[in-house]
Amino acid sequence: MSILGLLCLLLALIAALTLVLYGLQRRALGTLARLSQQLQRSAGNGQLPGRVDLESGRPEIAALVRAVNHLLARAASGTERDGAPPPALFAELGERIHEAVLMHREVIVYANRQFANLIGVDRMELIGRKLADLVPPEYAELVGENIRRRLAGEPAAERYEIDMVGLQGQVCRLEIASTPVAYDHGKALLITGVEIIPTQTQQQLPLGAEAAAEPQLLALHSLAEAIIATDKEGRITFLNPAAEQLTGSPANATQGKLLEEIVSLVDETDRRLLSDPVHQALTSGAPVNLSRRALLLSRANGHERSIELSASPIRNSSQELIGAVVLLHDVTELRGLARQMSYQATHDALTGLVNRREFERRLEEAIDSGHRGDGQHVLCYLDLDRFKLVNDTGGHVAGDSMLREVAKLLRDAVRDSDTVGRLGGDEFGTLLIGCPLDKARQIADDLTRSVGEYRFVWKDKIFNIGVSVGLVEISRESGTLEELLAAADTACYVAKKQGSGRVAVYSARDEALARHTGEIQWLQRLQGALRENRFQLYHQVIVPTHGDDGGPALEVLVRLLDESGHELHPAEF
């Protein structure tokens, strides 16, 4: 029996007793008045007494008291039996208001229908859970601590905003207010919530009849890696936030579309369109990994991102194919860093041309191609004329500036398929791929003419330089890399002997003549000594034999160390 019903019963008894008072004898008036007063006090404070203690010598009065006590005993036993569920009056009020309402002790002991609708479950499923379980993980500890402090009477926020995550993926924001109250024979925290952001349903990753559980779904949404899921037809059913950002398409706009309808996948080296990995995975039933050179092109905004992609089929517990999942890893910054490191390792820092190491690697490839008879190639060896004058007059800063400008001239004078490299100092190399010797001679003439017409201006001085070029053909009969470089160097030496701005094609007769005179050997020997820093500087004082010429004098000498580190005699060098 409810409290309201009992109160009505008591009021009816009071009315009946009042009528009886007028018909009773005067000696029972005081006894009935006391009984009426006790019942009125009970009705006024809303609490039922355990029994009414009143003595009377009249049997009818004693019977009335016994009847009242019997009714009180029945009401008390009914109240005890109904103590487990929420009080009926509070539950009825909770269902009629629009706010979300909870009663919380260690766990939720009552939730109204409005709160259950926000979470997306029947309200009885919330009984026994904690409010901290229904918020994002980063807020769980804060919410749990707030509830503990409020129940303990410790200082804590009475009102705050919090995101709620439903059991079916709903997300909403509530303004929460909490008040400690007496509830159901104990203390509880009355929590009310007003929705300030309409509920949004986050997509779940559908796996046929096996829907992902809440923790796994939250994990997928929290991943920094892009995740896309499709059905068995290859149509998109899920994108996590990282995938939305990578593809440039919101999840709701991609539902039911194929992957190739929202992005294009191409090879970043040749821009060749790559096969759809989802279709491959669904067709083969096996995981598919794209090339490490895959490039993703967003159809929504046109942005390009370098990615690594893997697609795997999804199977249910019966091993039936029900869809595919795609993992996309954005490696744009990583590949950019790798390209930068590769460029620095293969290019000359001063001129931007390929360095000697990379030039020799490409020359090896050309030699192998020539040995196979795949085409005609030509190696050019270039040595600048009068570069030392610029260095000595303007210093190394002027020399470096001139080398950068000459490097640009050389790049502009050759074809896009050719390679220009700086081999060291003022020496350059050009590798002409798929080029007959006659065409190479024409390109070399263009090079010498461009450099010869070039004027380098430094401060108030104008310098004109030149370049000597030696050519050697790469064919089936070509030797090793070292032999080809030596042959090109010989041809360049012969061109330089003929005068500035000349071109010479390698000839074995010219090399034999040069070797006969010993000039080539000394040229290579001095170049090696320069690279290995085997020159030493000496000086000695010059003293006059007669008189005083007015000041000291010095003789400065350069000595050469051989490959073993021994100093050569002045007669030799």
C-alpha cells in the first residue's frame, strides 16, 4: 500500500471518529480525543507510527484501538516489502519530467526513461552500472571522483558539462547537476541532466550479425590510423575520424560508395593507377598490401598523401566472407624526410648537381647497358679554364658563386634524360644516355659555347672563363668504370692542350702519346695528391751576401709526399 493511500485511510478514520464522538457517552470522550490527536499527528508528518498506545475500560473503544493498530501493522509490513524498488511517487514524477534523472549510490539504482533513451537502452539495463562507465575514458575518473565526494559530503562541483557515450555509439553532451538526497531508506545522489548538444549517432563497424562491442568501437574511433570497412560488395559502411580526415570526406557522405569513388590510388613514381585493394581482397579472400610508393588522391579536395595500405577480408564465426577492412597509414612526412635524406646523399650541396658517388653509380648502369648492346651512350669530362684566377682574385665566395652559375648553364645545355654531375673542384661530368657520338659532339660544342659566352661579374670585376671537354663512347667494348673515367680525363687533357673551349674525343693514340711524355701520369699523380692533401709548405729565409737590401726576404717552397708518405726530392718535383 502506498503512503498516499495510507494517508487517505487515516483521514477517513479521523472523520469517522469525529462522528462517533458525538454519539458516545461523556466518559469516553477524552479517550477518543487522545486517539484522534495521535492519528492527526501521524497524518500531519507523513510518517506512520508503529502502534497507538491507548487504554480504555470500554470494550468498544479497546476494539477500535486494536483495529487501528492492526491497520498500522499491515501498512508497515507492506512498506517493508515495497522497499527494494524506487518509491512509486518518485518514479512516477521521474517519468513525467523531460530531464534525464538518475539516482546514484555506488552504482545507478534508478534511471528514468529520458536518460535511458539518451544511452539507447532499456532503463533497467542501467541499474547496477556506474555513470563513469557511460562517459569517454578520459573523463571516467573525474566523474567517479565527483560522485564519491558528493556522496561523502566533501567539496565538489555541483554542476558541470560532460559527454555521454551510449551503448549503441550515441554521443551527446549534458549539463549535469547533482544533489545528495534521502532515498529509499538511505542516502543517494540525485543527478539530473539537460541535453545541450543534440544526440549524434556515431557509426559502428558492422560485422554482419557480430556488432563490435563498445570498447572496441571506442578504440577504432581513437586510432590515429585511418580505418575503412566495407560490406561484401565492397561498399563502404564505416570510416573512423582519421579516415575522414585522410580522405577529405565525411562518413555520412561515403555510405554505400566504393573506395574508388572517394579516392584514387596511384603509383607516385609514374602516376599509374593502382588496382582497387578492396576488390582484390574480396576476390582473393586474402590480405592485400599496396606498393610502398602508393599515393592517395582525394576526390573531395584534390589533396595528395603518400600512404601505405593493407586490405583484409572480414569473416564471421562461420568463416563466411562478410566484408573487408582497410588500414591506411599516412607516410607523407616520412617519405618526404626519406627523399630529403636521399637527395642530400646523392647531390652536391653547392651546385645541386649529382655528386661523384651518384654519378659513378649511374655511369655503372650505362656501362652495363652498353655491354648488353641496349644503346649508345657517351661520357663527357669537363674541366673549367681560368677558374683559379676567379678564386685567387675574388676568394672562395666568388668561386662558389661562379660554380653555381656554371652548373645551371650545364643543366640547361643538355637534355632532360642526361645527367650532369660535379666530380670535384672545377671538374664536371656529363652522361649522355641513348646518344650517338656525333650528337654528343654537338652537345659538347653547345656546352663550350655557352660557357665561353658567359661573363661572371663579381663586385667591380668581370671574368670570362672557358671549359675543355673530353668525350669517350660507351659500347660493348668499353672497359671498367675506372678505365672509362681515365679515358675521358685523357681526352679532356688533350682538349685543354689545344686551347680553351675545345672538345676532344678519346683516342688510344692520343693516350699513348701522352703517356709517352709522362704528362698524364703526373697529371693523375698531382690530382691524387690534391685529393689526399699530400702537399707540404716550407719556407726559408733569404739572406743577402753583400750589404743590407733594406728588409727580410723568404723563399716559399711546396714539397710533394708520395703514396707512402715519403717526401720526393726536389729533382723529382
